[in-house]
Amino acid sequence: MIFDLREEGSSGRLGAMDTLTAVLTRMLDGRLAEVRRDVREHLAKEAEHGAFDTTRLGVTEHREHVARQLRALAETKQPGLGFPTEYGGGGDIGAAVVSFEMLGFGDLSLMVKSGVQWGLFGGAVHLLGTRRHHERYLPDIVSGSLLGCFAMTEVGHGSDVQGLRTTATYDPDTAEFVVHSPDVLAHKTYIGNAARDGRLAVVFAQLVTEGKSHGVHALLVPIRNERGEVLPGITVEDNGPKAGLNGVDNGRLAFDHVRVPRTALLNRYGDVSEDGTYSSPIESDGKRFFTMLGTLVRGRISIAGSAGSATKRALTIAVRYAERRRQFEGPDGDEVVILDYLSHQRRLLPALATTYALHFAQEDLVAKLGELQGGGEAAGADDRGQRELESLAAGLKAVATWHATNTIQAAREACGGAGYMAENVLPSLKADTDVFTTFEGDNTVLLQLVAKGLLTNYKDQFEDLSPLATARFVAEQFVGAVMERTAARKVVERLVDASPTREDDGAVFDRAWQCKLFADREQHVLEGVARRLRAASRDNAFEVFNSAHDHVLRAARVHIERVVLDSFVAAVARCDDERARELLDKVCDLYVLSMIEADRAWFLEHGRLTSPRAKAVIAGVNRLCRELRPHARTLVDAFAIPESLVRVPMLDWT
Amino acid sequence: MIFDLREEGSSGRLGAMDTLTAVLTRMLDGRLAEVRRDVREHLAKEAEHGAFDTTRLGVTEHREHVARQLRALAETKQPGLGFPTEYGGGGDIGAAVVSFEMLGFGDLSLMVKSGVQWGLFGGAVHLLGTRRHHERYLPDIVSGSLLGCFAMTEVGHGSDVQGLRTTATYDPDTAEFVVHSPDVLAHKTYIGNAARDGRLAVVFAQLVTEGKSHGVHALLVPIRNERGEVLPGITVEDNGPKAGLNGVDNGRLAFDHVRVPRTALLNRYGDVSEDGTYSSPIESDGKRFFTMLGTLVRGRISIAGSAGSATKRALTIAVRYAERRRQFEGPDGDEVVILDYLSHQRRLLPALATTYALHFAQEDLVAKLGELQGGGEAAGADDRGQRELESLAAGLKAVATWHATNTIQAAREACGGAGYMAENVLPSLKADTDVFTTFEGDNTVLLQLVAKGLLTNYKDQFEDLSPLATARFVAEQFVGAVMERTAARKVVERLVDASPTREDDGAVFDRAWQCKLFADREQHVLEGVARRLRAASRDNAFEVFNSAHDHVLRAARVHIERVVLDSFVAAVARCDDERARELLDKVCDLYVLSMIEADRAWFLEHGRLTSPRAKAVIAGVNRLCRELRPHARTLVDAFAIPESLVRVPMLDWT
């Protein structure tokens, strides 16, 4: 066994599967425990050879290093998990997402580079292409012998991808598309695999045929030959050093009237016949484009998952350090272990509870993805389930990546000067995950998308992120807060229905009270936003929307917090080990109460909490920190991160 | 003129001094405008030669680069500003601190390395040494021909420096001290200038003579010869790559029975005669040590200042980007400038207002430092003014560095993917300043120190940071909240006294109401903490203190927020330009209201705000964001950061 689940100091004679830690690990690993185990073993093996010790590498060496690791990964079955079995894949999209998530325990450059290769690039060929593309490319993509790019973002358009300005104009004389960047703002940028390794790019461009534009489509454009030389008409510029993720070769791509055959168009949702006639199963340009984007939702889900993994690694390191590091004499004459200070517990333990909460919500999201896109087929554009999935993916991505940024920062600070040293890993975790809040959709824009879905009851084509379009659309709709009927929601509803209303201060620990509070807040905030937006006319829609902007984002946030709580409650309910369930129950309490504490101004303002009850919430957080402190190590060990990835030098010398 | 204060697009015919921007700059630059101008010109000149383009340098090259820049800086008069005139200095400690602050506009590695050399190392020789040390070393320290270290932190003790374990044992037979590291936990670590450039170290060690320990003292220990070779008995280990500040050569130092002459002791506060007799003007070991530390308070003040400079640079870049970057179509058909979105204004403008507030508070703090330590002499250990200064320095350092971390993060996110590219500077600002929250005193520990001062009315030797000692001490004291009588406080009191109490919702914009609210909160929180701590007995003091830990830290925070508001109010009052005063008045409103908004739960819980008033505060923040949006550029331009340090590539291609 390459990694060891036993707690330090345990006798080693207990079967690992008997410990509380192991029970929790089983609980966390869930349905796809086997995939998780495979990736852990791969990472542990690589780590033994020092594969993740990148702190002394320059940008060039780091890229080479990660390219090598990508090849090593290509030899496992992980990369193929999400692809159809006939092309060497595993046909299980959930497994693919979980395997990306687990890569988040290692060097995040490898996670992102493999996400570019097999998630974005391979995923686009798979989901936007048709049999001719699959047959020709998927085997080489899966095996890693053909590396590629996902060229969507442009200098001038990141969030607003509908406004992309690269063009692909059909020339019926030669049956070719001419791919062109009209100016600098249309250059593709931040494109992974572009600066060094990519040979083929999925390029998103405005498709023009017979003098008419049909909106954004994706085409396959070769950018380098087999010797790695950049092809004529293509200009590649290196994005250079970044805050982190320097093992990924991001670059700019510009196209100067580059010709590709008609069949280069990934034509699942729109096609051009030889004579230039455009056809598509979806009439509206916008709806078609957002349907295409919707099939790629797994990217955001993977980012949310790997943000969670990085957060778990940071917390594991910080908790271990806080259990060893002592500072200032205590009442017994010994120096006090810093995790015994309430202020230190408050830095780490609520964040740990939230990490558990997000883990279970992510599990439910992946399950939902599996149900809808199980074998790789995407749902139709009108499918409400698909749009709810996209909304949830967007919301969890935003919440999970902000949580990662905040928690890794807190973990760094909790380790003082030692936490600033590269050898102790926290610096790279911080720098690498920092971009997660703005890539694969800027978090603020994503929350807007969540709010839009709630406000319009998922009535429109969904991915359109424009505030103006949202504002106008909302102004015209009958809106209302309708809770979706997830499995988790049903568990919660049964729980709430079965519980009498409590009025004493102990109620803050009552799960039914907590659940009602979250659901009620969601409904109230959403109705408030709806009321404000309905006051808008077509003319002042933007103004009205903009002045309610913070309110709109808040609606999305409280919705996601409620969804996360539902998932956590359902997870606790299905735990069949009594000790584990008791512990998770407390962790769930800490999640809820720390969320209420952070937002208690709202609850007070809206008469949902009295002053004494609000103070009871604060006291409850303190009490839970104290009670969970002895279990902190168990809770992080249950993440079962390979030992070589968390045993940093500072744990040896304190 | 090397840098240009005029706004982009201004005619160039207006004299720079007539613009609102220039008036604000004059206001911000204050008493030491000349020092600020000198440093700006030095940085601008260096930047023209590409001196701050370090993004492609490895650790080794970056260190060489910064060492070169340190030499260039040594040729200006800045390094000497805080040293006595007879050794080539300027004799003005305030000017020295401001010059460090201004270095924060450039490469922060240079700021930190020069802070190590001239602030910590030189400052210790100056303030803890006597004439014999001054004559022998200060001229070479000032000129930069002798580089040195400030060797305080050990592997085992960072915050609790009273517990340092390096020993300096006097040997009367040879009239030498034997400096020794008993084990790994006693090794000095994170010591700037240790890994590469330092030749002499100020080493903090437990002084032992005649078999008795007298607490921590500082000695001069040579660590390298003139050829840069490490001396016998000294072991140097490189701390290796760090999250940031890689231009500074931090390292570990271990001492194996290293002998230095008796006169190596920096003997201002304690001395050993040839026969080994110990003498000191201060009887208590603890009080003596904290008096020594107190003289070095300028280090924290400089960090607070340069954190402010880095924050200003990040905001300047982010505001300029937000004024150019457009995304999503607006109602007039054009794409909307992102600073026009309320959510974007909320990310940047309250942070900008707080940056102004902290600037004026920093100015007052530097003035106070100048009054107390003007020519370099430190106040006596019993001087209450000195202890108030240390408290304020600790508190502002904590608040300013957390503000920097949060604001630079927000600025990075506000620039999306572009903000993640090293060439756009935000990544290095983030990585370099990250350690500010934990070095020169961990922020949490510093807030504890502030609280202790307030709770004990500055009665004890002040720097003792131990929670247990604090708890016991507080439990024995009569405590109470007494507001200090600063110049700013007097301005505020006159203002409050002259204003009738308002009860309408417009009151949220009433300065007197705001000031009363802050002062009242401070008093209430402090009294609450005092009540909880007085309940402690000697035996349970730690337990009681620890369970009130968050309350204690909160008392410190709200105190500092009130002090900062006082400074801002006084600054607005002394502004003699009407347009500037009107603008600053609004900025001050935004500072206050965004602080109240963030803490409105407390105000609601304690009956200080009604629900409608709390909602008026939120609406007030939104209104101020809208009203200040057209002035955002003016407000950042007024920081007058040399153009070459803020004109990053992304500002050209959007």
C-alpha cells in the first residue's frame, strides 16, 4: 500500500478499515472510490520519484517537467475515462471528472494541462464533433500522441464569449473555411498548450457563409506540424510567466487567413454543405452557441473539484502544523500547541467544515452530471435538467474557488513564516489556484448566471451571461423561486416536516431550524430581487439591473449555500457508521453556524434572528471549534492525500 | 520631469499643480513631500532602465539584481535619513520611514532588503548600541559597504521572541561571549541578507554571565569575511525559494560556540564588565527586552507604509484597467466599461477609500514617531507615549497588511486572466506582500498586543505578547477604555460636540453620527472584554482568555478602525482646497459606511442600528460607489506613482 491511512502513532495493528479515519474516507470517496484510489496511487508513485518537487524549476524546465508527467499520466487509464469506449475510453463522464478532481492533490499545472488536453480540447472534439472527427482524432487524443488547444478566449472577450471576433468564412470555391483574426483584440489568449506543445486547436470563431454570420462555432485548426514547427499563417506568442501554473504553456494564437477544409468544422450543432448552405437543428444563433457551451459544463465541475482538492491539501498541512507547533507558555508551564488557541481554531476549522460541505455538494453534482451526460451525449437545448446542471456547476465553481482562495490564504498565514517558504507547498497551492476564481468563467459573472436561472425559472437559453440581456429578459418574465426536487432536497424536506418548531436558543443546533432558515433566506432574497427587476422597463433595464447588482449576486450565493447544506444533510443521513455520523453531524453544524454567523446581519435585518439568538450562533461556533479540535487531525487525514504530498519540511522541524 | 502627474488626455498646458489630482497629491504627500519626491525620482530613473522587470529572473539572478539596486540606492541620501548626522545620516526618523514606504512602489524585494540593512540591522546597531558601535560601524552601514543581518527569529520561536534559545555566555577568562545554538529549534531562520550578502549579524540571544541568565540581548557576530566566505563556527543554510520576495536572500544561521569580544554586546540597555558583572538601567529582564524591542518600532511602521504603497499600485493598475476594459453590450449598443458595473465598483472603490483612510492614519503615526524618537533617541521604558506608539504601530501594521492582502487579491481578480500574467505586476505584488501579515509580528499576535494595551491602560511593560501573561495581568488590573488625546481625536471631539443628534436615515452621511458610532462601539466592545477577563482568577486565566480570544481581537480591530477614522476626519478638516475637500469628504463617507456595512451585524445586535438604518448604510455604499466612480482615476492618479511602474502591458492592448 503506497499511502497510509492510519493515524500517526496508531499501533499499525488495527486494520486500516476499522479506524474512524478510514470510515470517513470511505464516506468521502463515495461511488467512485476506485477511481480515487487509482489516482492516489499514481500520484504517490510519481511523488516518490520527486515528480512534484517543482519549486526550483524555471518556467521552461517546469513546462518540460509537466509535459513528461502528462505522458506518464497518458499511460494510465485516467485520461480516457470520459471518452467513448470504442475509441479507447471508459465511457463514464463522472469518473473522468473525479479523476481530474483527484489530480488536484498533486502539481496543479499537471491537473490544468491534462484538463486542457482531455477535458477542454478532447471534450470539444468529442461533444461538438461527429463520427468523422471522433474516428480520426479521439484515439490519438486519448493516448496523448496528439496534444491540442481549446482556443476560445480572446484578448477583447473573456466573459462575453458570444462577442468573439475571430472569423471562419466559408469559401465554396475551395470548400474551405478561412480562419482569421481581424485585429489584436481578436487574438486568442491564455490558451493552454499553445506556447509549446499543441498541434491542433479547437478554434471558436464567428461562422460566416453566403455572406451571413451564424454565430460562434468551433473548428479544428492545425497549428504545428509533427516536428513542432508553427504552421504558416499562425502566429504564436508566449504568455510568459504567470502568478502560478507555470508548468502550463499558455500562449496567444493569431490567424492570418488560415485555410482548413470544410470538414474541420465540429458539426454536431451546425454544418455547412459544400455549396455553402448553413444548417442546424437549433434555429437561434445564441441558443445554439450556449447549447454547445453547455455540453462542456464538465470543465467547470472539474475546476470546482480540483479547487476542493487543493483546499484539502492546504488544510491537511496547516492542521498538522498547528498540532505540532507550540508558541507561548501555557498554564501548565509547557508551550501551548497553537491549535489549542481559539483564534487558530477559528482560522482553520470552519474552513474545514465548509470543505466537507462542498465535497458532498460536488459529489451530488457529479452524480447529476453522470445521470444527464452519462455516456457523453449532451442533453437537448431545451432540457431544464441540463440548465439546472449548468447553473449548479457555475455556482459551485464560484463558491468552491473563492473558498479555495480564502482557505489557502488562511492556511498560509496559520503557518507563519514557514508557510511562506516554497518547500512547504502552500505558496504554490496559493499561486496556482488563484486563477481558478476567474478562469472557466469569472466567478462574478457565473453567479449572475445562477441568479438568472433562478429568476427565470430556467426559461431562456441559459448560458447567456450578458447583464443587459438578463435584465431585459427578467423584466419580461413571470419569476418566482422554485426549489428544485433533488434527492438531497427530499431528504431535507422530510427532516423539516418531521420536526417541531423550536424557539429556545439551543435551536441553533437543530438541523430542521437550520434548514428552514437557509431555505427561507433563499426565497426571501430571490423574491426581493425579482420585485426590483420587475420594476424595470425595456429602456431602463440595464440601469435597474446594475443598481441591484449586489442583490442579484447575493441571491445566487444564498441559493448555493442552501444547495450545499442540503447535500451535506443528505450525506450525514446516509452515513451508516454511528461514530462517523456523530462527527459529521458536528462538522455540518459548524458549516451551518459559521455561514449564519458570517451573514447574521441579514438575518437580523430581516427579523430572522433575534439579538440573543445571533449571539448564540457566535457562541455555537466557538463551542463547535472547541469540540472538533480533537478531531481535526482525523478530519484531514480522512481526505487520504498521499503522505508524500503533505509531509512538508516544516512538519519535521517543529 | 520624470513622472507625469497630469491625467491622460489633459491638454498638457495646464500647470500640473492646478489640477485636482495635484492638489490631492500635495495633500497626501504632506510634511515629507520632498522625501517622497526624491524616492519617486529615483524609482522612475531606475525603472527607465528596466530595473523592476524581474518577472523572468530566477532566484539567483533576482538576488543579484536586487543587490545591484541596493548599491544604487546606497548612493542616494535615502538610506541615511534615520541615522545621526555625525555618521553621515539625516537625523530624521520620520523621513527614513517615509522613504521606506515610498520604496513600496517599486520591487518589494528591494524595499525589504533595504529595510533589513538600514532599518533592522542598522537600526539595531544605532539604537541598541553605543558610541563604540556607532563610530566603528554606522558609516559603513549607511554607505552600504557593510551589509548585515537582523538575526532574531528562530525555528522554534517566531512570535514568542522572549523564548529564544540561542545563548551568549560570557567567558571572563578571555573577555569573550560564546554564541551558541543548542539545537535545530534555536537556529536563526528567515534571516534577510543571511544566505548571500551579510557579513555582520545582530544576533539576539539569552545573555548568560556568572551562571545567571539575564534575558535576551543583542550582539554583533561576524558571519562572513570580506571575500564573502562564511566564518568558522557559522553554518549558513539557504531558505530557498519563497512565495515572493525572491530578491531577498533569506537564510538560516547556526552558531557553534562562536566567540566574539565582550564589546560586541550592543550595550545600551545592559552590559557586562570585564569580570563578568552584569549591569542594566532596567531591572526586569522582560521589561528590558521589550524596551529594546520598542526602540525598533519603526520596522512595523515601515511595513504598514509599504503595504500601503503596494496597495496603491495595485489599485492604480486595476482602476486604469477597469476604465478601459469593456465587456457585454450596454443599452446604447456599445460594450460597457467594466468600472460602470456596480459589482466592479464595489470590488475596488471601498478598498480605495480605505487606502486613503490608512494613508492619513499612517501619516499621523509617523508624525508621532518623529515626536517621540525624532533624533533617534528612544523614550524610556515607562513612557506611556512610547507604549501608545508601539500599540498603534502594531495595530496599523495588522490592519494595513491585511488590507493589502485583500485589496491586491481583489485587484487581481478584477483584471481577470490578464491580472494573472506576471507582466501585469499584480502577481508579484500579491506574492511579495503576502508575508507582510505574518512578519515583523504575526497580525493576530499584534492585535492581542493592542488589546492588552487598551485593557491595561498601558500599565505593563508593553511588548510582552504571551496570552497567558496578558490574561493574568489583565485579570489583576483595573481596566477601562480611555481614549488617548491625539490631535486627530481633538478635532473629532469638537466636531461631535458641535453637532446635534440626528435621527433620520440621512444621518448615515453625518460625520458626527459616524464618529460617535465608532467611538461608542470601541468603548462597548472593550468594556465587554474587560468584564469577561475580570472574571478570571489566576488559575483559570488562560482558559478565560482563550475563550474570549475572538472578542479580544475584535476589541483591537474596532479600536484601530476608530483611530483611522479620526485621522481621516482630521485630514479632511485641514484640507484647504474646496474641491479636494468635497471629494475627500465623500471618500471618507465611503470608508466609514463600508466599515459599518461589514460590521453591521454587531451594530444591529447591540441596538446601535435599526434595520432600516442598516439598509440605509448598504444603500449609502452603493450611492457613494456611483458618485465616486467618475473620480476613481483622479483618486489613484493622486498617489503619483511613477508612470513606468503602473503602465503594464494590459493597459495598452485593451
